[in-house]
Amino acid sequence: MKLNEGAKGSRLKVLHMDLPVQTERRLEVLGMLEGTVISVVNRKKKGAMIIKIRGTRFAVGEQITKNIEVEPV
Amino acid sequence: MSKKELTVGFVGNPNCGKTTLFNAYTGANLKVANWPGVTVEKKEGAMRFHDDTFRLVDLPGTYSLTSYTMEETVTRQYILSDEVDVIVDVADASALERNLYLTLQLIELGKPVVLALNMMDIVQERGMEIDLHRLPEMLGIPCVPVSARKKTGLEILIHAVAHHKDKVLGEKLIHHHEEEEKESHHKDVEEHHKMYAMVYSDDVEDKIDEISELLKKNYLKVDNLRWHAIKIMENDVEIRKAYPLDWDSILERDYEKEIINQKFSFIEEIMAECVVNRSRKAESTDRIDRVLTHPVWGLPVFLLIIAFVFFLTFTVGDWIKGYFEIGLDNLTAMVRTGMEAIHTNSLLVSLVADGIFAGVGGILTFLPNIFILFLALAILEDSGYMARVAYVMDGIMGKIGLSGRAFLPMILGFGCTVPAVMASRVLENPKDRLKTILVTPFMSCSARLPIYVLFSEMFFGDMAMVAAFSMYVLGLVVAILAAFIMKMIDKSKNSNMLLIELPEYKTPNAHTIWVYVWEKVKDYLTKAGTTIFLASMIMWFVMNLGPQGFTTNMDQSFGALIGKTLVPVFAPLGLGYWQIVLALIAGIAQKEVVVSSCSVLFGIGNVTGASGMSGLASVLESMGFGVVNAYALMVFCLLYVPCLATLATVKRETRSWKWTGVMVCMQLLVAWVMAFLVFQIGSAVF
């Protein structure tokens, strides 16, 4: 499934990111790597989300969340 | 020991409390400038420790030392320069896992690093424990627990800095990775683990060795070969340019992802060994966020907060302003009688009392409003709410083709357009940046506030606050519409890549806020003392000088001549009065000048006081200038060309005269059309 389908409160494991290299690297230095488990703190209808990566909250837009493949943990 | 100066660079992630820590050492005693060549803010302060002077430099907050953004590039170049003796890496100890990535990168740079574990008070509150014995062992650098807010550990940290300054790269570390060392086939693995905190997998280490050799052979003098080798493997454009070889074919593939991954594996190892109880996170932020970032309520709550900020600015600000006015009245009267008593030339008395005091003083009385506005903005920022606004506004901003992040510069525009335009730098996409820069001046800045307060109080009575507040809403709506139209013209695909950290909520720190607000107040006072002072004097001369020399009849002055030629352009807006036209022209220097010019032009001292206001109102009304004219004037002032300082900033940030010109034309046009509509429709209705 894609990250933007993730329900509020769910814990998800990142499988693959299909994003421009720069955006992907920015996420990676924040600790969001393939295999990292993240949780969805809050979300809007279209897929903009607040996610928690390694204990820190980030707001991410739908253009990012719909291009990240995840699986429930 | 001889006296010497030690330069200490403060580096850290955004939101790690770095600035609070920096301020705790230096106080408000800062030198703020820009880094050479770029408009990234540079803060510098000094402190004394025993016999030494420490020069402290606050570097821009950054998550890593790649060179993707201007902030990162500046930070890296500065650290690598010979200027920095010791790096203080400030980390939010309550979010250590994320902060350690930068720490590992800093250690790799090879300069002496001291890790300041900030926010230790929060760590303790949450029942977390950090093994302060094991952590420095694993990292190979001193780790000092501090709390910038509670001011604990500050002395120990600076002590560690003083004693760590001579650390030589490659000094033996005491940390054990026995398992790894046994399994590894790399020839120097034992040595590596003694020398470097971060040791990569065998194939990465082999490659680092290979590249280091190549660098040594081709470029004789390279400091810290290992770091340069790693950067080349990470495909770092800048380093590859500095040491050109055919790296693509030497490297076969991109190692960047692997290097990042392995750093985080090591961080996970550190976390497992050094941090106890880390799952017990504070719940309070989540509880607050349930309301503030609610999918439905988030937006109305945000609008309420903003409305409350302006309510405070106008009501409380005006209440204090009353006292300032009484003071100014008395002072002006005293100076006038004083000067007349010593028989000063009456022209000079007029210049001082009607020119300088009326102009500069009139502006100074708005200090309370400005102070409260900036205070509120600082509290919103320091509490952690500001970043949420980017998330809340992301949907709306997406519709006009911008990321929610672009809304932050726009909000700052309520304070001052100059830093707001500079804040657009956080946007990676150059097109988004340009759009944001072009629309930000429509946001009503604090310099326009005096105009609204003056004219709304003169003409709107009880509705004054509503009239003034409507300007802020109108500015926001016009900015959003303008961005929407640009999106239509541009037709580019929406590349909305919002990514922003949402820090934990915290009680704002009084000291941090004080430093921020004082900086802005100082700016305002400086402006009043320089530009407005000058503009008031020029205005007085323009009004009292005519083709026939000094004149007491203003109708014969140069000012009247200039104003009168432009009256036909402004007549359809209900602003066809040469005094108003002249004040508007003068306002391009700075928007407050519109108010100070009105004082001078209509010959009313202390125009913002109650008597001054009714005086000006009756003069204007006798000229046929009524409520609708006043509102048209406010609209025009809101939307027309921003001040010279903004224009200069826009030019510098866009690096383009063309776009600066486009902005000026667009704003003049929008202002004229909007004021025209307001006046024509308003006159028909009322």
C-alpha cells in the first residue's frame, strides 16, 4: 500500500520511495530509510500527514506520501 | 597562559534549542550580519572564560552537511575554514536518535567537536535516561548534558570546549566493537575502530581507502582524506568539483544511500546501548495537536489565533500608545517654548517642531503596537505552533500551486516584509520561491499599521478596529488570488513537496523572545532615527520651498507642484488631493512616512493624538475627503509598491531586475484597480 492510504495511528514500515533523488535524500537524512518503521500521527483527507520518524514529528505533503510504498507492521 | 581568542561554532538541527543556548552565553549582545555573498543570517557574540576570549558563532540550523541548501553550504564551508577552532554540536537530547546523524557527520569532518546534550530537563521529566559514560565512549567526543532553558551545565560545556580545542584527529578512541572486528576482513579494521567513531562495512571502507589513495596521489595537499573520500562517494557536487577526477567511472555506483543507511545502523546501536526508557514520550504535544492540526478545526483555530493577535495589537497597543502621545505632546511643547525662549529663528523652530518632531515622533508613538505584534509572532514561533501552520494551510496553498511551507514567509510578512522575503529561502523549488516573493509584499506589514490606525480612527469611530483588521484579510486574499493567477499563467504541475519538522510544543522562553523582539524594536527605532527623520526633513523643505524661495503658502511650494501634476491619476480613486498624492510618493521610502508626511503636510503636530486626529479629520472633511476616500486610501497603501528596503531585498533574492520590475508594476496596477473599485462602488452605495 501507499503511505497516503495509512490510517491515523497506524505503524508502517517503509518499503520503497519513488521520489526525486533530492527529496529522497532529504527524507533519508531525517532517518526515513527503507525498512524504517514510522507512525501516522494525524492525516488529512487527501493524504497530507503528520508522521513520526524516530521520535520526531514531520508534516509531509500528499505529493510525498502517495509515492512511498509501505506495509503495516 | 597568553590571552588568545578561540572561535567556537554552534551547529545543530533546527529546533534543538541552539539559539537559546547561544543566547544564554552571549545575551542580547549580538552582532547580526549576513554571510559574505549570501543572505543567510550570521550571528556572533563574545564571552570571557578565565583568561580567554571566546568568539561564538551561531550557524544556521541544519539536518546534515550535504550541500543541498544554502544553509548547509554556509555551515559546512564555515566549519571547514581555518576560522573555527572548536565545534559545539547542540543536540536535542529528547530526540537524540535524529540529532546524532549530524553529530556523526561533524565528527567525520575531523575538527574538535563537543556534543552539548541540550534539553536534559525534558529528558529527566520524561523519565528517560542517557548513559553519559557510554555515549562519549562510542562517539569518541566529550558529551556534556546542559539545559539552555534552565541554564544548567553551561559552565561545564564551555570548560569542555576550552580543553578539547587541541584534539588531534586520529587520537585513539576507547570503544569496543569486538564482534564486528572479528567478523571483518578489512585489513585495518582494528585501527579503524580505534581512530574513527563511524566505521563502515568492509566494501565501503575498501572504497574509502581507494579514493583516499587517489586523492593523495593526485592532489598532494588534502586535509582529512577520509572525509573528502566519503564526500566524493556521496556524490557531493562541490567536493567533486574541487578535486576533479573521473569519479563516476572510478566509483561504479552511488554510495550515498549506503553511507546514510550505515550511519543510522550505528545510531540505532548507540541508542540501544545509551538510552533507557525512550518509548515514554510526552503525550502533551499529541493532545494539543489533536486540536491545532485537526483536519477540520485546524484552519478555524488558526484564524482565531491570528485574529486574537491583531486584537491585542490594536487594543492593548493603542491603550499604551495613548500615554506615548501625551509624552510626545509635552516634549514638543517644551522644545518649542525652549527654542522660542532663546529666540531661535522661527523657520528652525518650525523645522524641528513641525518637521522632525511631528514626523519622527508620530512614528515613535506606534512602538507599542509594533512591540506587541512582534511579541505575539515570537511566542507563536517559539512555542512550536508556527510550523503547524504550514501543515494546516497545505491544502489551500496546494490549490494555488504552493506548498504549505510557503505560507510561513507570508505570515512573517505581517511583521516585516524584508525578513519575510528572505524566509522564502526555505523553499527548494526556485519557481515556488519566486511566486512566494512576488506575493509576500501584499501581506500587510507592521509599517502599514500606523496608516490604518490613523485613518480608521479618524473616520470609522467604533468600527475602527474592524476596518483596520479588514486590511489584513484583504492583503491575505489578494496574495492568495495573485498566486492563483500566477499558477494559471504558469500552468506548471503542482510539485507540492511539503516536508517540515513539527517540534514539540513548549513554553516559550522569555529570554529568546526578548532577544527577538528587541532586535525588531531596535530596527524600528533605527528606522525612525534615520529614514523617517530624513524623510520628515525633506518633506518640510519640499513644503516650505517653492520656485520663489521660502514660502509660507504651501500652495506655492515644490511639493504642491509635484502633487498637483499627479492628481488626475489619483482622482478616480478618491485620492485626488495633492497632499495625499505627495504623502503616497514619500511612502515608497517607507510606509510609515505616509503618516509622518500627513503630519507635516497638513501642518498638524502629533497627528496621532486625539486633538491632532480631530484636527486632521476636520481639515480632510472640509476638502471633501470622507469615509470612502479613507478606505480607498488604506486599500491603496496596503497594496501599492512596498518600501525601498523590500525592493532591495527582492532584487537581491531574485537576482533579477526584471522580476523586481514586474512586482512593482503588478502592485501599482493591483493597488490602483482595487482602490478604484472601493471608491467607485463605495461612493455609489454611501
